[in-house]
Amino acid sequence: MAPRAKIVCYFDIVSPYSYIGVKLLNRYKTLWNNVDVELEPVFLAGIMSGSKNQPPATVAAKGSYMAQDLDLVSATTGIPYSFPSQFPIMTVSVMRLLIVIKKHAADKYDQCIEKDEYWARDHDIAQKDILLAALAPILGTSKVEEYFQMTSEKDIKQQLIDNTNKALDVGAFGAPTFIVQKAGSDEEKMFFGSDRFELMSTFLGVPYPGLAFKNKSKL
Ligand SMILES: N[C@@H](CCC(=O)N[C@@H](CS)C(=O)NCC(=O)O)C(=O)O
């Protein structure tokens, strides 16, 4: 079998650019046949404190720039987006739940991550009932309850800490952070942000279809 490239994406759904980055990566991977993609939940606050960084919205000018920037990203990519009335929210239980789903319902993991409850529908997924209602149509009501119970297990909590530390170890200071490894080589590079896909494509030698890319058949 031909060697495959790999992209690991560290994301936290509290971050609007993570929401965009994951959706774009899931679109591009349909085009990049020889690239394996791994979506790894992290706790962004842990990355901020571990790298001694500050969330950008704590600087007023960055916060208002981000709001305009995200509107234009949404218009260009067609990814639905509307700034939620509650921000930031505590996403630790959401990210733990995604770890459980990745472990126990891997085939439904991407679909759960792709939900736009928070970043397009203003649903506060930090609230357990809202979170479970969002995922029940994908996982079923009893399974989603069962998985949520598992978020308090020690190994699930530890996995989120481990993912966050792994991201810090490779130099992450924010989200989304991508670790991109060339096919058949140990050469890898870190990219920060949902706006780095063109550079990732150059690094991997794969086509860059542009921000408006949605569907391979429409290229
Ligand atoms: N230009 C990047 C911005 C990404 C970004 O600002 N991410 C935030 C979280 S939503 C962050 O972690 N920022 C850290 C920093 O800017 O140092 C993009 O388009 O994705």
C-alpha cells in the first residue's frame, strides 16, 4: 500500500475557528485521498495557560476583528455561523463526550463534531440537556445518556488532559492546531488556524481547492 500522509487536528468547540477548521478539513479530506485525518478534542483553556497565551477576544480590537472576519469566512465557505449569545461557554464536558464517542461510536464521531448547534444555532451546549438533545438524533437517546455518564470516568478525563498536553508538547498556543506529516516520511509541521490549508497543501503536495470548496464533484 502507498504511504499515507497524516493530519492531526487539535480542536475545542469553544473556538469558532476550530468549528470552521474541522468542517473545512472534513471537506478537503474527501479530495485528499492519501491523507489520514485524526480529530483530537482538547481543552483550549489548558492550551492557553500551558503556553502562557491569552484568548484573542480578551483584546477588544481582536474580538471585533474576529466577529467581522468570521462573517466573511462563513459567507465564503458557506459554513453556517452566527455569534452565540453566550460566549465563551464551558466546553469541557462536550470535549469529554466527544472522546467517549470517538472511542465507542467512531463511525458517528465526525457527524457529532459537525453539529452546528453552538456556532450557528445559538444552542448552549454547555447545558447537558441541550447537548444530549443535539446528539440524540445521531446516537439515540439511551446511548447518548450512557456516553454522557462515561464523561465522569477517570480515563476519559485523563484522555482530554493527555490530548491537551500532547498539543502543548508539539508547540500549540491556540486552536485549531494541525500537525501535518508527509507521506512516507517523519517530516512534520505544525500549522495554527483554519486559514492555513493552502500552506498545508503546499507542504503535502496535494491540491488546494479554495475556501469555497464543498464538493469534489463540483470542482
Ligand atoms: N487566523 C486564525 C485564527 C485562529 C484563532 O484566533 N484561534 C483562537 C481560538 S478561536 C486562538 O486560539 N487564538 C490564539 C492566538 O491567536 O494566539 C484562523 O483563521 O483560524
